[in-house]
Amino acid sequence: MKRRLAMTDRRYHPALDGLRAVAVICVVLFHAGATSGLADLAPGGFIGVSVFFTLSGYLVTTVLLREIDDSGGLDVRRFWARRIRRLAPASLTIVVGAVVLAPLFWAGFRWVDAAAGAFGYTNWHVIVSGETQLLRTIVGPLGPFWSLAVEEQFYVLLTVAVLVAVRTKQPVRTLSIMVAAGWFGSLLVQLLVSGPQFRLEFGTDARGTELLAGCGLALLLHVRPEALQRSAAWLMPAGIVGFVAILALATTTDYDPPWLLRGGYAAVSVVSAVLVASLLLPGPLTRLLAQAPFVAVGQMSYSWYVVHWPIILIMTSDRIGFDGWPLLVAKVVISSVAAAVLHLAIEQPLRAKRTLIAQ
């Protein structure tokens, strides 16, 4: 087992940070455009969240395989200590900020919205609250936390799956079977579960295909690392096609059309997985996304994601005094500056610090 796990790729791939940058820019332009009278700028920018999901699935599975590689098992405490240090500082800062600023800007904001953001169940909180409460939940200052909740819940399920797999004779095979079954199960949820649009849009079970596609890629490259080089001739151009397809969806797609919720996200997950795989190889797209500006934005993408929406909500045309492109540029610039401060002052220092939970 350890011999096979030793194949896990340990190199840093800056182009993956570049892909993060593209994903978060799509999301920010989607939100900034929709609130600045420029809804046609990036009407499908929410597709960036889907790319985030698949990339996160790939990266977290790679981390888990490394963990098993190094120790022959999974140290759950250490794994979750890293996850908490990675995610909690920035997100909890925004939760506290939303609570403090709510009396000034969001009169309908409630403590249950803050609790959902802090404890990672915003997506189900939105679903249970229903359509009549959407303006308070998903359109509230912590609305984007729904995707963080999906990822955090997924990490719990993946941790359990790994703990089960390492107790079998063929752990990688067992985990691969569970990931494949989960992907098809999530696809069935997309195709068969009835209910309002937001049930499929925010449900962890419905969005699992995107995360599990990344997991599947990590497992495939772990078991067959040679497949990457052998597939290079078609994988690099396929990655470029996938990248163009993602950008086309971001710039042309209306908000979550039925086809996307009914199996479309599963298809997008495959496209995103191919794109991620292509960025592990040298090529023109890899070199482009590995450029310093993309990498820098990608490294602070988490902070930008959690901070941009509250700032956009505060910066209305009534308060700022202008609309359109000037307002959009102001929202993008100010939210990116706030993200840089959050990243450098809170996210990075606390992520690097070994707290008691990591001991």
C-alpha cells in the first residue's frame, strides 16, 4: 500500500492557483455586475464556484493520500487542524463583521444566519428557510457561505470514507469505488429529486459531482501517474477547450438554467477535472495561469470570496452616488483591497501558526 501511495504528486503547481484566480474573478464580476446595472457582464460567473469545487476535491484528496503515504493511516486530528487553520480565520472574521454591521446595513439579518455561517450549514439553512426568506439568507451578507458549507460537509464525508477505506485490504480501490458511486449518486439526485431550484443549487448531495470529480482525478493520477504524460497529446488541447468553455459559460449563461441543475453540473465537473489535469502538464495555458498576477490573486482567492459580497451589498448606487461601470470598478477594487488585508493580516498568519488544536 505504501509503495503505491508513494506515487502521490507532491509538487506545487502555480497554475492551479491561477485557476483559482479565474474562478474567483468570475464570481466577483457576476455579483458586482448584477448589483451595478451590468448584469450581462458575467451572468454565468457563478460557474466559478463549480470550478472551485472540483479543484478543492482534487487538492484535498491529494492531501489525504499524502497523509496516508506518510503515516500509513489518517491522523484525523491533524488533518482537521489544518482545515480549520485554513478556513476558519477569514470566514469567522466576516461572520463577526456581519453581526457588527447588521444594524447599519442588514436589518433582516438574524443570529441564526450567523450561526449557519460559523458552523458550516448555510446551504441547508437556506434550503430549510425557503423561498420567502431568500433575501435574508442567500442574498444576505453571508450568502456565499453556502459553498463553504458544501465543502466543509464534503470534507467530513470524505474523511469518513478514507477512514473506512484504510481498514480494507485495498484502500485505494475501495475509496475509488466509493467516490465513483458517490458521483453517480449525486448525478441521480440532480436528475430525480424534485423541489425548488435552490434545493438543487445548494444541496450538498446535488453538488457532490463537482467535488467528487476532483477526488476521482486525484485517485486516478495516484493509481496511474503515468496516465498524465501518456495523455499529454490530447489533454493539453482539451484543457484549453475546457477553459474556453468555462469562460463561455461565465459570460453567456443565465442564472442556473434547468439544464445546469439537471445534470449540467455533472458535465461541468468532468470539464473542470480535465482542465485541472491539463494544468499539471507544461503548456501554453499552464504558463499563462502560472504568471505572478494570477498566482497572487489565486492565493488570496478564499479571502476575496468571503469578503467581496458584504462589501458589494454595502456599496449601493444610492450610497456611492454613481452606477454602471464606475460602481463596478469601485466594488472590484475595494473588495480586492479588503481581501488582500484579510489574507495578509488574518488568514495567512493564523494559518501558519500552530495553535493548541494542532498539537
